[in-house]
Amino acid sequence: MEVKIVNNSNNPLPQYETIHSSGLDLRAFISEDIVLKSLERYLVPTGVFISIPEGYEAQVRPRSGLAFKHGITVLNSPGTIDADYRGELKVILVNLSKDDFIIKSGERICQLVFSKVEQIHWNQVSVLDETLRGVGGFGHTGFV
């Protein structure tokens, strides 16, 4: 799949770090370091703009290393970028640790995963079909 990209940052294009990676790493594009204090969140710019093909979305996901080592994750995860969005990609990072975390320009801050999506059409009915699980949810196995 080909995706058009405008890179207004001084960072390399987002790339897959290994041959079997499913996510491309996005990097921070900031004029000065950001000190992300415990439980603070920040909208981090990337300097990247993309044109996602119709029928696809891009999902913004945390980087496991940042999450495990530093407690840094993406709020609203996975974040969805719709195919008709043309603005700069920005990432909502949050610090869930007790320690300050410094974000530097060029640092890999999240992953971008592309996924095919289908749009549905509602069929309004008065009753749904029955299943073994029924209305059991939120930890319910459906079997009593």
C-alpha cells in the first residue's frame, strides 16, 4: 500500500525497525525538550502529515519499551487517524510513572499501524438473535 507523506520535520520518515514490524515509529519534532512530569500529558507534534487511502485507518499505539522502562504511554490508545484527516500527526503522551521523563526532538515516541476498516450500514430490528453468552459482559464468561 502506498501512503503519501509530507515530512516537515528534520527527522527521517517513519520506518519499520525490523523486517516483521507491524508498526512504523513516529518521532517527536519539538523545538526544545519537554519535561513530562508524573501523571502529566502532552500533545507532542511530529511534523508529519499523511494521506491515508480510503478504507484504511492509522492507529497510534504506545512503544512497549517506553511503557515498560519509563511508564510512558499513549492516551486514547489506540488513537485513530481517519482517512480524511490531513493535519499534522500529534501524539498524546502521558507519564504514568513517579519520575519525570524528558522527551527530546527525534525521539521515537509511538508506533503507527495501518489497518483496513469497513463501514457498516445499520439494520434496525426490534430483537437481536440469541447466543450462549447473551448479555454477559465485563468479565462474564457467559456460562453460569
